Amino acid sequence: MKTDQNTPDFMAKIVDMENNNIEVGIWTIHNDGVKGSPENFPEVQIDNNELWTTTKRGDLIVWDWPVHFAEKLWCDEEQAVNLIQAMAIAREHQNYDNPGEFPVDIDEQTIRVMMDIIDDRTEPNEVE
């Protein structure tokens, strides 16, 4: 399978997870969940049971933790995308913990909400 240089090969990572922790940016996928190591900030942990937590933003159902982290100063666009990827890999590997049905486009909707939060947080204040 040919992949773009910037596109991770998720199948290889999922298969490899049986023996090793998998890293996606600052995020490490392990048997207990996903751990983040933001530079100059404390480590953060998303436990397996929290991988499936959702929240409502307007009319959208989105993953709770990524939206929460998007509000943190250390979370930029790259970390946001990496977190969505890491959580998707972790959920795929640990799908026996899946508590129910989710919108088909929940990852895309979550990224959209995260980017709006990051953009609002990083835009310079305009003077009228």
C-alpha cells in the first residue's frame, strides 16, 4: 500500500501495539490508554474508558478530551490532529470497550471544533 510521506500507516501501528507503545507526535498509545507529554507542561493521561467520552458542541457530538485539550495553550493544530489519530488507533485496538454507537463523522467534527477553538485562541485581537 502506497502512502503519502506524512500519512501514518495505521494498520502497521495497530498490529505492532501488541508488543510496544506507539507514538503519534507527543501522544503515546499504550495498553492503559493515551498519554500526552506536552513540552514544558505536565503529562496528561486519557484512560481507556475515557477514549469513548463525548460532549455536545452546538448540534455536534464530538470527542470530549480532544476538545478539552484544544483549549490548552500547548495544543496547536499539529497536536490536535495527532491526538485524534492516537485516540482512533487506541479505540481501534481496544474496541471491546466501545460503549455504543457514534456519529460516522465524529473525528472530522471534533477536528473542526478543535481548529475553531485553536484559531480563536491564537488570532491576534483586532482593533476597530
